[in-house]
Amino acid sequence: MAPKIDTLTTTQRLVKAVYKRLESEGDKKPTRYQVAKVMGVPYGTLYPYEAGETQADYFPALRAALFLGIDPDSVIAMIKSESGKKEEDRKVANEHLQHKPTKVIEAVNLILC
């Protein structure tokens, strides 16, 4: 039996990166409230994001990407490529990502690792 690979959604990686950035700016561990404030969502919305139960919508993803200094368009396309309601939507998002410069995608992935 192959070992289970633990993969995070783009939203989970985004939330994790916001925590890291907040931590690097202060001397205390950031709270969920602080992360929710950065993303512009209610505090209770973070748990489903962190658990991988839901993906961030446009504006929370945009706010987090801008806070992190990464290309929001790429982040949103990554989220939609994973969570688009229709297969066609996911396909369009993936095609959009393929047209992005490699350096942009690498930079986003570096921040979201």
C-alpha cells in the first residue's frame, strides 16, 4: 500500500502563509482573529479554510495575496483550478495558469509552501 500523501489546498497554504507573515512581523504567535482580519472574513470562516473544507472566495484570496505581496490573479486561478464547480471552470483556470510566466508561479508557490 502506498503511503498517504498529505496535500494542502491552495486556501490552506494561503492561510498558513498569512500566519507566517504575521508571525515574522511581531513577537507573538498570531491569532485566528488577526488572520481573519487580514483576509476580511469572519473569525468562524477560518476553521473551514484551515481544515480544507472550503476554499477562499475571490476577495479573501485577493486580500491575502496582496498582504503577502504575491500575484493575486495566480492565487485565485489556483483556487479555482481546485474548486471550480464545473469541470470546464477548473479547466479554464488551469489553462490560465499555464499562460502565466513560470517565475510568477514559482514565486507564488515559494510563498505558499
